Amino acid sequence: MLASMAASAATVPSFSLKSMASGQRRTATSKHSAKPTKTLSATTATNPVSSTTSTSTATSLPPKKVLVPIGLGTEEMEAVIIVDVLRRAGADVTMASVEPQLQIEASCGTKLVADTSISACSDQIFDLVALPGGMPGSVRLRDCAALQKITSKQAEERRLYGAICAAPAVTLLPWGLLRRRQTTCHPAFMHKLPTFWAVKSNIQVSEGLTTSRGPGTSYVFALCLVEQLFGESVAKGIGESLVSAEPCLSFLFIIQA
């Protein structure tokens, strides 16, 4: 029957019921008259209010600001991976040189060019300060008074800060920024950490401080920072796009009270 065929076809939005019914009239007998049919649109209705609200909320939030300092002998893998992964997540990352010049030679000879000097960052507020390691890069960071002031203020005001490789032991420890916080670092520097607070793990989060072990854990370190800034779903998405070996990127379970 034309009526029943038209009714069943009405459930498929990609077809024009009007043309379908007229084609069938040419081949069917005229024992029954077809009922008028309506052409359905396949377009899915959207809620303009909710779409506008979500878009405006996303665009109204300022980007997360991150500072990554570098110096002569900074570990290049750690510096570049931290900057790159955080930028992929949407962070506004500033790579700042603690040297008089913007271009520095990293620990393995790679030339890195900073966005600005550390002195230009002194009056800024950052959501995260992340220190790459390497030697003598960690010493160069430690000896920078401007960076020490920025990072100490970061800790005092309970904003996120982190360090990887040699930097936890060589840079943050002399500044007094590891107090009562469980910490990890490169195995070659573990003996410098307070024994009670030293943890042999690839990643450790403790009261706003995130630490990690070395170049091989740089992606895990960076993704952990992304999770703390943007949430687990963003970190997971970035990890999947990088074909990360970590299928589950929730690191916050290791936060220590």
C-alpha cells in the first residue's frame, strides 16, 4: 500500500518521501489513493542557546600561562617536550632565558632560542612554572635570582610549579621549595634529596609540586602538567594524538596530602 510504504519511509530522513511516492504511483494500480505525504529534512536541530553558551564560556576564559626557563646546558629534550606538549594543550607558554642572550646551547649541543629574557617575566603571574633539568643547566637556573623570586612566589601563592631531572635536587632544594613534599629526580641526584621525602617514581605530585626523573619521562611529566591545568580528558586526548605508551593518563592519584 502507498500509505504504508510512505509511513515506513518516513523514518528514513535522507530520502524525499514526495519523490518516492510519485515514483511508486506510476507503477502501482489505482485501486487505492495515496494519502498526502510530507518531505522530511535530515538536518538535526541544534540548541543555539547551549551552543552559544559553551562557545562563549570557552572563549571567555584566559589561556593558562606557563613559564619554562632555560640556560646554558639545559636538557633540550626536557625543555622542548614540556613547551611543545603544553602548547598543544592550549597553554600560553613562555620560554625565557636566564642568560644575557636569548640563544643558548643546551646540554647536548642543540641551540635553543628563548622567547624572552627572564627579567621580562618578573612582574607576570603564571599558572605554572616548569623547570627542565640537565647539567650545568640546573645550576644556571639555580643561580638566577630573578627565577628564584618568581618560583618562590609561585609556591607561596599555591600555584603550580614543577621540575624534572637534576632540577628538583640542584635547583629547587637549595631554594627551600621541596620542604615537606615528596619528590623524585634523576637517579644520579637522588642522594641529595631528604631521605624521608625522596620517592623513586617516574612522576610525583605533592602539594602543587610536580617532579620527574629525566628525558625519558618528559612526556609523562608534561602530560601530568596538562592534566593539572586542563583536566584528564585534555591530557588523554593529547596523549592519544602523540601515540603515548600510557593508555590511561590519570596521574592525580599519586598526589600526596
